[in-house]
Amino acid sequence: MAVNTLARLIRTQARTIPDRPAITTLDGSWTFAELDGRSALVARALAAAGVQAQDRVAYWGKNAPALFE
């Protein structure tokens, strides 16, 4: 059985329904393609900082789309 991660699920949605809303807030919405792209940017930044697969990463702050900017 394949193990799905949130990143893999988002990537699958970005490939199948890229223009559909993934996140909607009072300030607007992001499509699955936009969310996938911004998630990839965060992943690259973490990798550049030395984070490797299976490392634990914590974030303590507001839960908002601005986190990805």
C-alpha cells in the first residue's frame, strides 16, 4: 500500500485540477497549482537549511497562507 503525504496529495490535485481552489480565506484564494508551487518553495528552503527526509520540523505561529510567502 502506498503511503500518502500531504505534499503528495496536493501535488496530485495540482496535476488533476490545477485551477480549482485549494485554500480560501477572507483575503482571497489559492488554486491547487499555486499551493503546490508555494509548498515547493518552502520545501526547497528547508532543504537548503539542511532539513532532510524524515526530519521533524515544527512551526509555531499563526496558521495563515502568508506563511508560504
